[in-house]
Amino acid sequence: MNNRKYQLIVFDWDGTIIDSQAHIIQSMQRAIAEEALHMPTTDEIRHIIGLSLNGAIATLFPGADGATVERVAQHYREHFFSAGEQPSELFDHAADTIQDLHARGYYLAVATGKGRQGLDIALRTTGLRRFFHITRCADETRSKPDPMMLDEILTDLDLSAGDAIMVGDTSYDLDMASNIGMDSVAVSYGMHDVELLQSRNPTYLIHSIDQISQHV
């Protein structure tokens, strides 16, 4: 492992490993409707995916008080989990890529805006839990683009930012990596468009998750 460019690969979850965009947007729209708030556009909702839940709602409704934000968050959780523990929709090649990287000896981690309950369900239903050495969720630490979750992952594995690379589909992922001095891979198939991703100067840009192997 010492001869490799990186020892640790940190993945975002939604929009990077699983195609959860439609379910997240629909759950947020239903939550907002329950509070009779002005409905944001689909693009506006898509853009806040990746932030912590309360942070995302506060971004959509900057004038909302804390109680309103918390009510929308609770409605969102109810709608998001109402379908039960159905298997998540993995992007093409995601499972094979993660298994291959694990078999090749890389440390693998998840740094996500999801809450712990949602990530644990997703890891279990996809069968990918055993491949990740460590995971961090937005309800356990600070929300992206604050780099605290990356710092915690590096500390637990006794690594430095130069030993790792962040893989994500949003500007929040890339900004988080930049804020701690970590290289990054932007994936073009997720929540944010390529123009926005490129404005963050990622180290690499890929169009399918299996292309990560070319850069690590």
C-alpha cells in the first residue's frame, strides 16, 4: 500500500454510490407541502442534497425559524422511511468497484450528509457495510463543506489528508476536501452539474464510478 498514491478513498453516498435523487426530492416535496410552505423548484431541492437535513431545509427557507425547520425535517424522515428497508438503487459498477478496491487493500470510508439511521439501512440493504472501515454522517458531526468528518476519519485511521482522496457528486464534497487539503474526484452523474463541479477544481473528473481505479 505504501507505493500507492493514496491509502484511503472516502466516498460520498447519495448521488455517488446510490441513485437516490428521485426519492430524496419526492420526500422533501411532501415534507414541505405538509407545512404549506412555498414549494422550491426541483433544481433548488437537488442543489441542497449533500448538506445535513436541517442545513438543507434552512438553505431552502432562510427565513424559517428553528421549529419550522425541525418540523419539515421530521416530515421528511417520515416520508423517506415510509417505504421500509427497500434495497437502494446502486449506480452501475458501484458494488464491483467498492469490492475491488477493498480487495486491493485500500482503506474505504463514507462521509455523507445522510443521517446515521439512513446510512445504516442503506449499508445493510446493499450488502456493502463490510467493505467500509469507517463511516461518518452529518448528524454525528458538522455538515459539509466543513471538513470535520474527514478530519475524524483521518484521525481514526492515523492518516494525513495527503494519504486520502474524496469522491463525490456535489460542490459540498469538493469544498470539504479542499478545506482540509485533500485531493478530490468529482463524479458527473450525480446531483450537481459538471460546470459547477469543475468550478471547484477537483483533482479528477470521472463519468462512471469504476473510472476511480485509473486515479488511485
